[in-house]
Amino acid sequence: MKQFNNLTILAVDTSCDDTCIAILEIRSLKLEILSNIVSSQVKLHARYGGVYPTLAKREHQKNLVPILKTALKETNLLKKEEKRIRIGKLKEVLKKENYLFKKLTVFLNQYQKPKIDLITVTIGPGLEPCLWVGVNFAKALSYFWNLPIILINHIEAHLLANWLPPIRFDPQLPIANHQLLFPAVCLVVSGGHTQLILMKDFGKYKILGETRDDAAGECLDKVARILGLGYPGGPVIEEEAAQLPITNYQLPIELPRPMINQKNFDFSFSGLKTAVLYDFKNRLLRVRQSRKYIRAMAAEVQQAIVDVLINKTFRAAKEFNTKTIIIGGGVAANEKLRKQFKVQSLKSKVNFLVPPKEFCTDNAAMVGITAFFHYLKGEGRDWQKILVNANLRI
């Protein structure tokens, strides 16, 4: 395992529609997030009811350099130094990112190399046009600043978001008493992914099951669209459901719990969305436009998803005799899901880890912490021959 004293990491994530940059520092075995900036494109894509990859790519190209400057300024790492740089190789690295090349060239001409030891970037899974912007940006910085680069799987980053501060690190044992946590069953639940993963240790994963069609977050987006609630669906579904007065948890709508009784650990949420659509169409106009109906439907679809996730996750934990339940991903920010998982964990007498809500959705801090664990194993490579993989598996 690699030894180190102090380490400063610059992390980049452009896997979907959030432009994310973070700077993390490990000093005296203590990790600190110095800066964690997320530039959201939600309002831009809301009018379309989902993310348009080419539009998201263009926004990443616009946002990366300004966000980098802000992150370095927040951490007192932005130092002016007027110079003339040789742009030949830089232009080659960013040959498909002309706008980004112009902005980055201006930046590099104005500022000196910051005290960064390592660059890390998400290479997948995600939207390929978006991933390439972040990867090309990281490659350009890695080349120009002569820094090693570590490539990160976005799914693993969602899981290791659970190890963000406050934590003290030991280079021989990355987390105190970590042997008490593993094996663990991990649930990644987001707009693009719903997976159950067996985690035997850091870097040792096995997929137990995953969605066969729509992910949980994707289902929530589609239900919100049916109900006329806008995009993204998860937060607005949760907000509407919270306003429904429930007596003894008896709701006036009943939806199926897809695949909940099957012995495998796969998921399917497309049928749940279809059930909502049929119920919606079969209601009288005055009924389906009422706030009571919308809130009841929001509460029921939310509970249906939570029921399936809890059932499958804890059944996997029992079957594989795991010590811990770990969840991550944007849907993990849902308060009802968090509370019910916590209650079930106490009943089942297993550890339960869930990140703070700000680290459930896409961010670069989780990429940085994941890079730290890879760094401890001695990973780190030259910037050349780095490719993205939109369908990357853990």
C-alpha cells in the first residue's frame, strides 16, 4: 500500500448534467474537502423533461474553466502568473473541444500551476458526450501540469461517498475498523442505475442484481411527467407525497411492487410507471387534476419503490450474511427511503451507511475520495490513451 504524507486532489465529474469540480486535501491523516462545486443544469433541461446530451456537453464546455478558477480561489491555490504557453500539444488534446481549448488557454496563460498532486476524473458510466468533456479537460491539465491522473467509475464513487469527512485515515488501514463493515450489500439507486452489489472490501465488488429496464430514478421522472409535476421527478414526487395526510398508512391507490417476490435480486420499474399511467388515464378529469389524487399517487409510487428496494436489499444481506448495508446515488437523498432503511437496519442488526444528502447526488468530492483509495493501492497513470466508457461496469 502506498505511503504518503500530504496529498491534494483535484477531482472532475461531468457524467451527466452537473458540472462538478472538487479539491480534497489529506494532511496528517485527516481528509478535508476544501472546495466542492456543482453547477446544475436542471433548469435548462427541465423544459425538455430530461437531459439532452449535446446540450449538456455544451454547458460543461462553458462551465469547467470558471468552476476550476472558483475552486482554486476558494482554496487559495489560484496564483497569477502572466506567461506565454506553447499550445501545440494542448490543442491536440482538446481538438474536439474548441470552445474549452480557447478558455483553458487563456486560464493557463494567466495563472501558475497550483499545488495539486493528483488529478482524477470520471470515465463512466454516464452520457458519452458529457464524459468526454470532463476527460479531455482532465487530460489537458494532467499534460500541462505534469500530474498523474486516476480514472474513476461513477458507481463506485456513489458508494465511497459514504467515506467523506469526518474520517481519519491510516495509510495501512484506510478506515478504522473497516473489517467490521465487510462484507456489505450496496444499493446504488439513481436516475440511471439501480444495482445491488456485494462489496467484500474496497475495490472488491460483485453485481448481485440490477434493473432490467427503468431505474428507480427514471421511473420517478416518468411518473412526475405523467402527473404534470415537471423535472426532475424524484424531489417533486417526494414533496407532493409529504403533503398527503395519511391515516394508518392506508392510501386510496394501490400499485404493484414489481418483482418483489422473485428470488433473484433484479429490479423492474417500467411496469410500475405503466400502472401509474393506466390509473391516471382511467380517472375522471376532475379527479386526476386534484391535488389529493396527485399527492396520493406520488406517495404510493414512492412507497412502492421503497418497498421493493428494502425487500431486495435486506434479503441479499441475509443471504450473503453481510455486516453492513450501504446505499448511494441521487434517490438515496429521499427522506422516506433513508428513514425506512434505517429502521429496517436496526431490526436486522446490521450497520447502515448513507451519505449526507448533498453527497448523494452527483458531485466531485465523491470522485476525489474514490481516487484516494485507488491512490493508496499505487494507481495513477499518464494522461495519454484514456478513453471513456458510457456503459462501464463496476
